[in-house]
Amino acid sequence: MPWYRKLHWQIIVGLILGILYGIVAAANGWSQFTSDWIAPFGTIFISGLQLIAVPLVLGSLITGVASLSDIRKLSRIGGKTIFIYVATTAVAVTIGLLIVNIARPGDQLPPDARDRLQSQFADEASVGEQRAEEVEERGPLQLFEDIVPSNFFASASSNRNMLQVVFVSILFGIGLIQVPKENSKPLLDLFEGLTAVVIRLVDLIMLIAPIGVFALIARTITELVQGDDFGQVLGLLGALGFYSLAVVMGLIAHMSFTYALMLKLLTPLKLKTFIAGIAPVQLVAFSTSSSGATLPLTMERCEEKLGVSEEVSSFVLPLGATVNMDGTALYQAVAAVFIAQALGMDIGIWGQITIVLTAVLASIGTAAVPGAGIIMLVIILQAINVPSAGIALIFGVDRILDMMRTVTNVTGDATVACVVAATEGQLHPPDLSEEADRIRLSA
Ligand code: ASP
């Protein structure tokens, strides 16, 4: 297949053209034209992906759980998955803390830049604080209360309630295992059919991915350069450069050490195969900033290109998209310490330990949608007694960092899916099967 027909190249071309267009549009003051005529294509692309997210989670998790056929297998795979998710998130937070404590980016922020940022983003910060307060007010066990809906159709009607959909699907799947075959069969067939159709729809929606990505990036750049003042954006990036660099370095370190090591030690997958398989997923995560919207593609690529069995992918990935956010947790740790440093506060060792615990929990509670991570950050700041209005300092660069942490989030989900599949004997990478065929034929 010529390179230009490969999906990830098409998306990269869309991405580069989007950046170029965004810069030209910002420099020439075309923001109205961009939001009227370009941005809608991005919205259509994201909506298309989100449209199939609920039916996909529903269909695939129900059939996934039901195909595990006995509760013991379900609890083994479930326990393993949740353990690896939490452990990798804790490692991510630790990497973030190490980097931010060694590099101390908060000390580099000039006091005048700090005052300017605080007043510029005061409004956004208070909205974020308000939303976090609502979350805070709800008591320690609220997370569990929130997972169980009293009306399934109400939860299925919003992509923000994905955790509830995940819960109901698992419950329904368990119910299916326990009823006689003649009762479960028609329902299983229905959900299997639903999953197959939705996966087909992913291919159709991905046909417009290059255009969608172009539009999303173009819009992000023109929106970032509010008031068409390029100098202002560059100044902001300069002031927050060290902070952004610390986050990005942490994310890269986590992906290239933790994930690479897990893949190498625990799976037969070649790193090259993994990267080639997952590249389009990362590009879509980067441009949509939403692991929820990326989920359909993550599932398709993991099954078709990495050889993860349907049984594992349909359980591990929908769960991961909603609860496993290593990139978000790492970012929250760096951001919390950065804000404390910039405000001249010392949070001490207990503060750091509190960050590890709260960041792991906050990332689990973060919705898989753009910009959710910064709202949960307020809860971490409150836990370590740092003024939560401090998020005003980092709002300006949050969109860019959101794109990057979402890439890490989806890469983490795919890595864990491969590891769980390998330990269950359910990972059959296409290139390894081809190799095995060749050896068998030549023997
Ligand atoms: N945008 C991220 C995601 O969907 C969540 C976050 O804001 O960190 O994975």
C-alpha cells in the first residue's frame, strides 16, 4: 500500500496542514471565518466518534463479560486489569513528582508573569473552582454512589456518564452468564450484532479523520491566539515553558520507560508493531483531546493490528478509557507542585504523598472529555492546602497539555490491554502469526 493511503499518514498531513492554516488564519485575523467554515468539520468528526461510544461500550462490554462465561475468570481478568491500571497510574504520578521537584519550574516564573496570568484567567479559575466544589461537597463515598445509576436511559443519554454505562454493562453481562442459554442467546446475538455494526461504523467515520483533524487543530490554534495577538501567546508559552516542558518530559518518560518495559517484559509484541498499530489512535487522541471519543478506534486497532482478543479488548479498553488516565494523573501532580512553587509555598513530604493518593483517585474520577483534568486538579490543590485559584496560572497552556496527556492516556489503555491479553494467552500479533506461518511452510 503506498504511504499516502495509510491512515496515520493521512492524519499527519491533516495535522500539519491544520497547524499551518491555524497560524496563517491567526496572523490574518480569520478567526470568524475559521469558526464558521472550518471548525464545524472538527465538531462533526468528534460527534461522530462520540455518537458510537455508548453503543460500543454497551455492546462490547456486555458480550465481553458474557463471553468470560464464568465469574471466576471475570474476577481474575477484572482484578488483574484494575491492579495494573492503578499501579501504572501511581508510577506516572511518581515520575511527574520526581521531574517537577528536580526541575522546579515554578521558581522560573517571573513574579510579574504570575500576577498577569492570575488576573487574566481569574474568571476561568473561579468556574473551575465552583465545579470542583460541587464534586467536593459530595462526601467520600460519592464516587461509588455515582457509579450506580437509578435510571439507565438517563445515564446512556450523556457521554459524561460513561462510568455508569460501564457499570450497567458489566452487571448485565454477569446476569447473562447466570440465566439459561435459551434466554441469554437472543440477547447475546443482538449485542454481538450491535458491536459488529458499530466497529464497522468506526471505519466509515475514520474516512473523514484527516479533515476532522485538520479542522480541530486549526480551530484550537485560532482560539488559542485570542484577539489575534501572536506575541501574547508566545509570551505565555515562554513564561510557562518550563512547566509545559516538565509535563511533556514526564509523559514521554512514562511512555518510553514504563510502557515500553511492560510491553517488552510481559508481551511478545515488538515495539515497532505496537507503535505502528497505535499511531492513528494517538493522533486522534491528540486532536480530539478525549479518550472517550478515541475509544472506538483504540478497540479496533488493538484487535486488528496488535492481535488483542475481542474478549480482553472489549473488557479492558472501555474500562480503561473511563478510569485509567496516567497522563492526566502525571499532569495533575506536576501542575499541583508547580502552582505551589510559583506561589512560594513548600508542601513538604506529606503534601507529596497526598498528591500521589489524590492524583490516582482524581484521575479515576476524571471524565474522558477535553479539559476535565484541570477541574479535578482543584481537588488535589485543596487536599494540599494550596489556593485553588492557582489554576489561573496554568489555564493558558492547558489545551496543548490536554492533547498530550490524552495521548498518554490512550497509549496506557492499549499497553494494559496487550499485557492482560498476553498473560491470558490471548494476544496474537499479526506479524508473529505471519512469521509462524512462514516457519511452518518452510519446514
Ligand atoms: N482529556 C483527557 C482525556 O479524555 C482528560 C483530561 O482532561 O485530562 O483523556
